[in-house]
Amino acid sequence: ADSYCESTVSMQFQGTKRWRIQAFPRSRHFLNASAFSDEQIYGHKEHVPWTPETEFEVGPGQCFVFPTGYLHESYVDPDAQNMDCYTSATFQFNHPRQVNLYRAYLSSFSMSHYGMKEPCLEGMRTYATLLSSADFTGRPDEKNMRREAESLMRRIDSNGDGRITRDEMYAAFCTDPRDRKRLMALGGFQYTWTKRLSAKQWAELEDEAMDVWAEDALQYHDLDRDKAVTVDELAHGLLQWNVVTFRLRAARQGTSRASSPKKWLRQVLDSETDTLKRHYCEEGSPCSEVADLAEYGKLLKDNSAKLKQQFLKVMSLFDDGDGEEEVTMVDRQTGAASRARVGAEL
């Protein structure tokens, strides 16, 4: 089982493949940071159980399209095939970006392999910040983010009506050749095959990319979906990105500097409690997020073996690694298990 950063389509050419799927689980704090990839969802290794929402088969000539973050498992039953060869192909596409989904799950994504190990979260930076040069890794400051939003509004809102439209977004970021070049690089529009394009083909790709980016950037900040962005919506998006990136940076630094699992636990509890109280809880009201963090922290404190296991897991999530991963291969019929290294260069 696995989950991808991108929208994905799986096409079945021969044979039949059985699928099981589950929505991306919510994470509340870095004590239960998780990697929902390959074998990690099995055997209660993560804070949420693998509980597929539905199971279905995809046959020849059919395809299955699933969005960013959907946990999925596929299985080919050899006894159910009428041929020796069964073939399928999977394609992933980055654009248009699922910006609304990313914004809604930004916090949970940051506490998973999407933000800790893979560049999924980074792919949202140009949309979330609108190429702002502000420091989003520093301690979150609502007033600073408001001022930055007002500055961006003055720059982008060409008619001064207090609402940024798609055309104004395009005019501000997608017309100057230097801005277009920057967006092509930072927006994830360059691939290995783009080097083979002719000048005319590249120009067509760039035009299409700019159209897609402007629309997605607008949608990212358009909370009420009225096809325009106000300064309040923009300030909300900037502050959210500030909180998430600061929190991720604090967790990364705290984990790398911790000399023992106990010191790591204390650091995470202090940092996460402060962030949750400031930005995720309503003042004067009970906060389930803080309560959940404290309860799980006590569980880890009282179980040194589990604490060490969680500490090492979070460390591995922040470790870039060497491109290899060790997974457990389980025979679905017999239950026999074996370990294998995947992802190594040949």
C-alpha cells in the first residue's frame, strides 16, 4: 500500500487488479508523525489502523483515478487470471494541483512523509506564499502575515477594488519573462522530457503552465470560492503556511539535536503544546489537540521501548536516506513474510 503526492490514474490493459483505498489520516502532532507508504500501514505500525473504505476490481480497458493523499493497495490474484500475463500502467500528473486538498490537509501532510521526507509540501510553496520573500520559518506572527498580505494585495490588485482575480494574478506573476522562468522552475513544470522540446513546443508549454499556475494560485487562497481573493483570505493562507513551516522546522531541529528519546519527548511536548495553544485552540475553551498530545506523551513516557521506537521512526522520517528502503513483502495467501530492499540504483 502507498500514497502519492500527485493525482494518479492506473490503467488496466490485461487481467484484473483488486484495489482497496482509504482517505489520508489526520495527524494532530509530531509525536505520531507517520509514513503512509508501502508496508508502513500494516500491523498497527502507525497511529491509525489500515481500514479500507471500499474494495473493487479494475478490469481490461478500465482505469482508476485517485487523488493526492489517498492510501491505496492493489493486488493481482493469479488464480483469478485467464492468462499468463496481466499488464497495467500507472501515470501521475502534477498539474493542475489539488490546491484545495493540500490547503485543507496541510498540517497533516507536514507530519507525514509528504513534509518530512519527500518534496510534496514544498511543491505548494509558490501557491501558498505567492513568491513572497517573507520569512515563513520564523515564529508565527499574525500581524506580520497581515502586513505581508496587505503588501501583496497592493502589488497584485491592479484596479484597487480589494479583490484579486485570476487575471490580476496572471498579470502580476506570469507576464514578465523572468517571473515566468522562475515559476517554471519553482512550480514544478520542468521535467526530464522538456529538454527535448522545440522552441515552439516550449513556448506552448510555458503558456499553458502560466494559465494553470494562475488559476491554482487563486484557488489556493479563495476560501469562499467566489473566484476572488480578499486580504483576509490571503492573510489566513500566509499565516497557515507560516505556522506549518515553523512547526516542521522546529520538529526537524528538535529531533536532530536530541541526544536521547527522553530529551526528544520533552522538546516535542514543549514545542507542540505551545504551537497548538497559540494557533489550533480557541482561547478559554477545552482543547482536544493539547489533551491528545499530553495523553500520548504520557503513554510514551511510561513505555521506554515504545518511546525509543517512535523516536527512531521520526528520525528516519527526517533522514533523506540513500534512496533505498527496506519493506516487508507479505504473501496474501500464506501470510509468509520476507524483507527486501527497494529503490537502490542498479
